[in-house]
Amino acid sequence: MVGTLIYVILISCVVAVVAYLFFRQRRMNAACRLMLDALENRDYTFRLSSQGFLWGDKRIIETLNGLISQISHERQDIEVQSWEKLTRILTHEIMNGIAPIMSLSEVFLKDKRITDSPLYGGMKAIRDTSVGLMDFVDSYRKFTSLQESHPERISLREVISGVKSLGVVSEGIELSVVFDVSEDYVYIDKNLFRQALINIVKNASESFERDGEGRVVQRNAMIQVFAYQYPGTPLRIRISNNGKVIPEDVRQDIFVPFFSTKKTGSGVGLALCRQILRMAGGTINLLPAGANGWPTSFIVELPLAEEQAKKMIK
């Protein structure tokens, strides 16, 4: 009788272990599929949830999340470095070509034979166009000549609240700030970080429809800045708005320098934001449309002050 009971217990244990291994494998396979789908869709903000997994499996999930985070960092590093190099080359060559045209047109405009002839208007147009183009190209040089970063330990709450008080959002748009963090200190250049946040919030503000006088016509126009952190993850800031959705065919290009969907946009703002955050060991990405119930959301990830300070020392 005792032998039979022991036998039944052993069989039950074996069945339980086999069942556990089977369902564990299914869950891990499903998690890997979700991660692969996110990478194929270029959703580098995706993170697997470790809830419900045992300690050993949680370590695997954390490793996978760390890998996708590292891939995001490496991808943005390569993109920024490539655009910096291309921008330096293009601006150098363009300015070298424009400079003699501008100088010659200035000389001709001082010649009385030109000033007293019908050629004056055409020559002035050449000079003015050259000056405008030179200023236009020079503005893009800012992308490759960003001021030197001076990182320091700063309060995220203080900087975000300061941006809100600057009044960068147009009248008719509600700007709300929400914090869900226990430790809000980050290690970054305060001035550059503030400028990056201003650029993102202004970009959100410009997404709303306006009338001929520039007034926002959309009702319940809202922008939300939400700072939060979950255990084992970087500190994140989600900047969301309920304005116009970014078209699917341009979503992959919005961080490309000089790309803009606005008639008067320079296309430098978001590229500079990515560069500033990259210098601090952070990232910025555009979430899929409709994520968290918002038509458009940008997600910023930053390491906590202590973590980034250790990296800087190394």
C-alpha cells in the first residue's frame, strides 16, 4: 500500500514537472515571438512583461528587454553618426559653392554699370537668394555643432515643471504633467535636456488644426507629459497629444535631419532631440499610433542619475 502511494506520488510529480516545462516553453516561445514581431515592426520601445514568471525566467525576460534596449541605442547611434557625417559634407560643399556667387554678386551690385541698368534687379535677386541659401545651410550646421554637453545630476520633475511654465504651448491646448516615479533624478546636461523637451512639446503643439489666424480650432486639444518608471526599467517620459496622427508613410523619417511635413519646418528639431538624448545615454522613439489611447506619443528613455554616472566614470 505504501509502495503504491509512493509510486502515485512520483508519477504525479513527474507529470507536474512535465506539464510545467511544457507550459513554460509555450510562454517563452510566445514571448520570443512578441519580441521578434516588435523588431520586425521597428518598435524598439516594446518590453516583455515578467509578471507571472519564476525567478530564473524573469532573468531571461530582463535579458531580452536589455537586448532590445541595446539594439535601440546602437541603431540610433549609427543613424545619428551617419547623418552628422553627411550633413558636414553637404553643408561644406554647398557653402563653398555659394560663397563665390555671393561675393561676385556683391561686387557687381556696387558697379555703376550694373546699378544703372536693367541687370540690377536680376543681380540683386541672385545676391539675396545666395544670402538666404547661405543662412539656410548655416542653420543646419547646428546639427553637427551642438554645444558641448555638461551633464549633471538634475531633478526631472523640476525641469519638466519649468518647461510647462515657459508657455511653449499655444492657447487653446491643455498641457498636463503627470509623475509616477520614486526616483526622478537623471544625469544629463540641463540646458540641452530642457531644449529637447521644448522641441518635443512644441512639435506636439503644432500638430493641432488651426484657422487662418493660427488659433487652435480642435476642441479638447491636449498634450500630456507623463514621467514614470517600472521596476527593472529605465526612467521614461511619454509625451502624447490628441492632434493629427503622423501619416504611416512618414513615421520612419521624422527623426531624419531636414525632413519635415510642415511647410515652414526646418526638420532639425526632432533630430536634435535624438542627438541630445543619445549624448546622455538615452533614446527617443515614436510609439505606434493609438498607443495608450493617444493618436501620437513619443517615448523618451533615460538612465537614472546613479547608473549613468557610473557609465560616465568608466
